[in-house]
Amino acid sequence: MLFTIEKYVCRLELSLLRRSFFHSPVWNTNDQEDKLEFNNDSKLHQGNRKLLKIAILGLPNVGKSTLVNKLMLRTVCPTSSKVHTTMHKAEAIYTEGDTQIVFMDTPGLATSKEMKTYNLLKTFKTDPEISVNEADIIGIMQDVTNVYTRHKFDNFFLDFLKTKRDDAQLLLILNKVDRLKKKAALLDLVRILTQNEKYPKFDDIFMVSALTGDGVNDLRNYLIDSAKIKDWKYEKECYTDQPSEKLIEQTVRARLLDILPFEMPYNVNVKLDDINFRNDGTITTIVTLDCPNKRYVTILLKGKAFKIKCLAFHVEKELRHAFRAPVFVHLNVQCTKA
């Protein structure tokens, strides 16, 4: 009960902060009228389709992919507890009624020094820049539990926003609020991030827990109401721009990050050998884990291959949620290097 009261008070104070800091309205009257007309006449669905493209930016491991999955109501962006799970820009497509929202999930932002030190792909720089340039709304995500980064935006981070369109909205998304014991710290954090003249001006703020889903519905409703009349980018049935093969490989890789320590999972090559879509809707697939040396193979197969069995179980669970169909995964482990 005490937590509920604190959360209510926090949201009430946040609404007052919005009135003080922001000049643009949360709700667009024209959008609301269009939505009411759609409810009264379903024929407008074909003529007045709406589209919104949103880019989610943030440092590594702030929860971008987890948030997209919650907003999508299905697991289309592989996640793990380690950094750099997302290596390339991926688009997730959520369609509701006459509105289509395209979420652009990007790799965690990294400095030039970090890219050189850890030999990161060029996509860590180019993909966020492309997403910012295309987005109608840019969500800046902060991990409120990280005491070192939650209260600031580094210059390299702000540089990514220079290519944004003038009409693109900026949202501040504070994530992992369920893990913050002192809720008053959230209000202090909002003041710090919104009153600094060097930082961009945000059109709105959302406090969410991407893991539990708290506050996610509010954000999704905001995005739906912010969509503008425009042709859809994808067919109604589409939910990702990634091919099935890529989604399977990335899901295996993400789960591998959780079961292997340190740098090991980054050195294992995940390769899809076969995929079969059966007439009954069942998907069967064979995936090979190519290890750089025999020590990796020994670790994965020890204890009657317990790690591999756990890996297959969790991969199947996520893929069933993504494809919304029965999925069976067979994993092979090998070492091609002498």
C-alpha cells in the first residue's frame, strides 16, 4: 500500500513538472477527433491509415530491446543481461486498428574509443544515426539504477541527436523505476535532466519498468495518439523486418550471452543450418554453435550437456512467443579450428 501511494504521489508531482517544463501538449486534438471518427465509421480504416516511426536510443544495457518487446506484446528483439546484445538496427512493427508503429531498436550508443577498444561493428555508430534521421519520435532511455550515468548525457550521446528532424519529438524514458527504492530520487533526476541548458528539451517524460510492464501501456497509448495520417510501411501481418533465420540466430546468441561467462559467448559463431515450416504451423530448426577452441565445447557439453539443454529450452520459449507457433530447436556444438 505504501509503495502504491508513493507511486501515485510521484506521478502527480511529475504531471506538475510537465506543466512547468514543457510547452507542447501531450494530446493532439486533431488526432483524438480522427480516432473518434474511426470508431464511428470503420470504412475510414483504409483511407486514414496512420504511421509513426520511433527510435529508442540509450547506452548499452538500459533495456531498449526489453521495452520494445513489451510495447509490441511479443518477443521480437532478443535480450540478455550482457551489453551489446543488439548488434544491428532492427525494426519491430506494431499494428492496432488504423495505426502502425515502427519501433527502431538500435545498438547501445558507444564512444569512438569504445568501438576501437572492443572492435565493435560500424553499425554501433551508423544505425543510431540512421534511426534518428528517420524517426518521428526519439525516445531517450535512461537506466535510473545506474548512479554513474542516470543524471547526465555525455557529448558523444548528444551528437547522435544532431541529425534529427526539426519536427521530431523527444521523449525522456526513465527505465527500471521498480528497482529504485527512493521514489523522490526520480523527481530529482527529472529536474536535473530537464533544467540543464546544454541538454535537449523533451516533449514528455515517461517512467516505466520494461521488465514488469509498469507504465508501458501509457507510453504505447501516447505513441498511438501521436501517429499521423500516412501510408503504412509494412503489411498488417508483419511484426519485424528481420527474416526468420536471423531472428532465430540472434535469439540463440542472446541466450548464449546469459549462460557463458565473460567474453566467451561473443566468440562463439551461431549459424542456422536448417529451418522447416510444417503444414501444421510447427517450426523446426537446427542451429550450430561453432566454438573457437575445444575448451568452449567442453564447457558447453559438460554435465550431460546441461547448459545446451537449458539454452534450447529458453530459446524455444522465446521463439514461440515471437512466432506464436510451436518451435523446436536442435543445437549442435562443434569446433572447426584445430
